[in-house]
Amino acid sequence: MPLYHAARPSPAKSVMHHAIIDTDNRLGLLRSRDLFGPRVVVADLNTSGTNLAVVEDASDWTVVQEVTDEAAARARLDVATNRGPYDPLTNNCEHFANEVATGERKSPQLQAVVAVACLAVLGFVLLSDN
């Protein structure tokens, strides 16, 4: 399938950056003049907002999952794009990519960070009581 939820290491952070990779204009993001030659569209959310970039090479991205329902993904892209500004806790790149790909807004990376922080606080509390 030519539509993917993908991730790559974020150059500025120690987390993975998530995006939708459209290798065959399945989401209709390219204009006719952009269709000539091998083009890949990367749709993502960052601190500047939703970003659509045409790239020649997407080999630095790793597929997280294939997007199988392209019509639903197209509709969800509009919703995700208009959801509001980037927020690391409630509207980050992983929320965006998961919402477009599956309709479920989730960020397993954020959940893991919160779980580790909670365990650290719990450990601190338990150790300080002794």
C-alpha cells in the first residue's frame, strides 16, 4: 500500500517523530504539476503546525503501520489538520499520525514517559519514607 504511518528519530529530541507518508498521492495532496516524477508527501504536525512536504526520498522513515482505509484517512486528515496548535501533551505528531491512520488519537511515547515519571515519583516517595 502506498499510504503509511511512519516514524524516524527526531533530530532535536530524543523521541521518534511521526508522520503520514503518502507515496502515490492517495490523499490527493499533490497538485497536477507536482505529480511528475517520483514524489512522496510527508504530512506531519510540528510546533509550526501541520506541515505538508514533497520529498524525493523517504528512506529515513520506518513504517509503523500501513493505512488500509484511504477514504477514511482522507477525511481524518482534514479533522487532524484543523484540530489546533501543536501541544506536546494533547496534540503532538504521534497523536496526528495515529488519528489520520486509524482514527484513534494516542501517543504511546507520551504514555511511556508518563508511566516512567510516575514510577520515578513512586520510587522516590517509597525510598524517602525509609
